[in-house]
Amino acid sequence: MLTTSRLDIADARTIIAAATAKAQEIGVPMCIAIADDSGNLVAFERMDGGKVTSITIAIDKAYTAAAAKKATHEYGTASQPGAPAYGINSAIGGRLMVVGGGLPILVNGAVVGAIGISSGTPAQDLEVAQAGVDGFKG
Amino acid sequence: MLTTSRLDIADARTIIAAATAKAQEIGVPMCIAIADDSGNLVAFERMDGGKVTSITIAIDKAYTAAAAKKATHEYGTASQPGAPAYGINSAIGGRLMVVGGGLPILVNGAVVGAIGISSGTPAQDLEVAQAGVDGFKG
Amino acid sequence: MLTTSRLDIADARTIIAAATAKAQEIGVPMCIAIADDSGNLVAFERMDGGKVTSITIAIDKAYTAAAAKKATHEYGTASQPGAPAYGINSAIGGRLMVVGGGLPILVNGAVVGAIGISSGTPAQDLEVAQAGVDGFKG
Amino acid sequence: MLTTSRLDIADARTIIAAATAKAQEIGVPMCIAIADDSGNLVAFERMDGGKVTSITIAIDKAYTAAAAKKATHEYGTASQPGAPAYGINSAIGGRLMVVGGGLPILVNGAVVGAIGISSGTPAQDLEVAQAGVDGFKG
């Protein structure tokens, strides 16, 4: 058998709080999703003003970052026209997100979950996701 | 034009806290979803030990209760063999939930959102959903 | 964080071999799926003569038994007309299986994965699933 | 009427074993899927450490290579912006994979099945897929 560690609900709340603080700081209401190490949703919050489309996108960014063990913006680079993973954005019924804002969360080198952010620009989403990760590690 | 009222993220947290307290009291870790008046997710928490299948089911119970303005167990009655809504459980790709645990939340007679609970028996799910509603109104 | 145990690929092969032996004994070629504790597929085999429809059904029985921590035939009882979970069979896009043949696999009281069997009668599927579970524990 | 030849479960195990050996050699745990000539799954293994997203992607690469009788990386070339098959990656609900790692398996010029690999880079996936094909023919 394999033994793995994953985010619990208390961890998820800590990460969401840190992401929310950054989102407020930059003035962009966000959808914030936290997944466990298998990509399954642990917690989600849509800040007042967060976009309805971003509900699914944030959840799928967290899913992708956790289940593929990779930041979603790395897939963005790898899937450009002519690049090796071109076309992967429509995989898994479109759940495979290649837009920035999904970051895996690692402890001792192993992925224990992920955060997915959506409603701003991809750069803003990534900035808020990183703040969530930093809030967990801090 | 229409003007509507809907749950905000602070309301959602209040409702989740009340539902969580009841779930802890009865000893069943739950998935808890809060939707707005359009059925779109506002917040979600999977308590430690909540079921993976219940992530989608809780979200869909909240969606159904808000968007159909009806408790999901009422659909359970109405969709029995021979009853008028027989077969509606598979509508909307299976999102139309007819199992108890989804309750609309009303203010001044208007639906402003809903709560969806899953991981226990339908009776337990309903009890925890009601505690969430009561926590909001209290 | 939470620490969990899950079936690895060697465990999955052991379980599949035990299930296959039983399927050969009763003369029914089966589809055999093994999921981890989160419901995600670890291994799958379609015995020569196993049904094409059963590919998805076996995978979804394993998913349901692992992710809902319950034997699928228990859902069959609980979801009969008039019973509390009536209508749950169409949940999660129809992935929630209520037909016998899906069994969770527990170690020290915790679900570490599941087996899903399909191609025979539900009773045959359940018998083969149980043989798989027994092969793991033996 | 048509008479077709297709991989059986023993063939599938042989191919998986050859692919697994190569994956171990290059140090990348993979998801490995084998489809028959109709694109339907015959066998699947997720090596310990294989990605959760790659479960579906490996199965869909095998499906695409068998059912379309073409290596998935050939679709990658044909579906670039301006190329004739542009946009085909989202066909069939996103199951049509255009990323490398899916190879048809031919006997006497006829497709009898396919292998789909995912979890590494597309180049690594293709290398391991080829090792699986070679193991079958060897």
C-alpha cells in the first residue's frame, strides 16, 4: 500500500484566508478552490463579485495542479501551438486547465493538494494563488 | 428589470458553521455546499472524512434546491413511480437531485440561496441542512 | 494534514488475480476495476469475452464503493422506490452505481480502495468482487 | 460480414509489462492503457506515482490511436493552427487526443489495438508507448 498526506479542512481554510487577503489587497474578487492530493475539492469560496464562470475554472485549476502535480501556467507554455503538449487543454472533458492560477502545494517534495484561483487576469490569479501557498507554508 | 437578493460569502460561512456544528454533534463528517439564488456555488467545505462522491452530490443538492426553489426531498416524493415527476432525477445530466439534504433558504418569501448536505443518510443530511438554515435565520 | 493509505499497483494485481480466478471458476468473463481510496482507477482488466458496457460500469462501481465507502448493493437497497435514497442512481452524471458488484476494501477500518466487477448478473458480480477482496486480505 | 483481430488480455499484459520496464528504466511512473481495435479498454495500470489526470488521458490516447488508426502525435501535427485538422482536439467531448503517447498496434497491416501512455513529457510518453509496441511484436 501507499501512504500519502493531504490537506485537511483546517489547512484549506488557512490557504483560502491568505488568498482572500491578497485578492482584497489587489482589489479583485476571486473564486478560490482547494483540492486534495487526488484533485478532489476540499473547500471553495466565491468572494462577493467573483465570476460565475470562475467557479468551475477555479475548481478545475485546483484539480489540474493537484492531479497533474504541475502549475497550470506550465501547461500554458507547454501547450502553445508547435509545443509538445499542444491541444491538451481540451483533455478530460476540458477539465485540464492550462491557464495560470493553479498551483500544487508540496510538503517534503510530495504534492498534498493544490489551489486554483479565477476571476482576474491569469497573472492576478497566479499572484493570489501564490499568496495562498505562502500562507500555508508560513 | 428584476432586483434579487442572494446570499453573500459571509452568509455562506455562517450557514456552513451552523451545519458543521450539527454534523459534529451527530458525529457524521459532511460535505456542505451553499448556492446563491441562481443555483451557483458560493462556498463549499468537505469536513475531514466527508465522502468524495458527496462533493458533487452536495453541490447538486444546493443547486437543485436554489434553482428549483424546492427542498430536494419534496422531489423525492414527487418522482416516485407513478407520481407526476417520475424520472426527473436524471434531468440536467443527473444534477437534479431528488434525495433529501437540499433546502432552499428564503427571506421574505423569496429564495436567496440554498444549502446542500451529503455524506450521511438522507435523514441525517436533511437534519444538518436544517441546522444550517436555522443558523442563518437565527 | 490527513494521512491516508491506498492500494498500490501490486495490491491491485493481487486483487485482480483473485477475482479472475473466481470468474473463471464460475465461467463468466468479467470486467474488473480497482480504485484507490479517492475512487481513482489503479488497474483494470477486461477478461476475454467481458462486455464493452461493463468497462465503464466496473470502473464506476469501484469508484462508488471507494469514494462513498459503501458496497454498491447497499445503495441498491437504499434507493428502491419509497426508500430514502431513491433516485441517487443518476447522481454524478450516472457514475453513482447502485447495482451490486462494487465493494470497498478496508484495512484497519479505513477504506484503502475498492473493487468493481461487471459482466455477469449482479449476484455473480458481487461473488467475484468478494473473491477479489478475500484474495487481498488472505 | 467483417472478421477482425484484436488484442486479448494476455497480449495486453505483455504490452503493459514491456511499457512498464521502459518507464522504470527512464524513471517516470506512467499510466498505461491498452485498447482493442474498436478503441475499447482492455487493460489499464497506473504505476505507483502515475498522475491522476493521466488516467483519462492514457485511456483516451489508446482510444484515439486504435479508433482513428493513427498515432496521436500525428494528429498533433495535423491540428496545428492553419493545418487541416485544426480544432479536432476538442472532438468527442475532448477524447480525441492530439498529444504524443498513443500508438496503434498493427498486425499484417491491420490495427488490432493501441497503447496510450501518460504522465511524462509527450516525448517520454511516446518512448514508453513504442517500447510497449516493440514488446508485443518481439
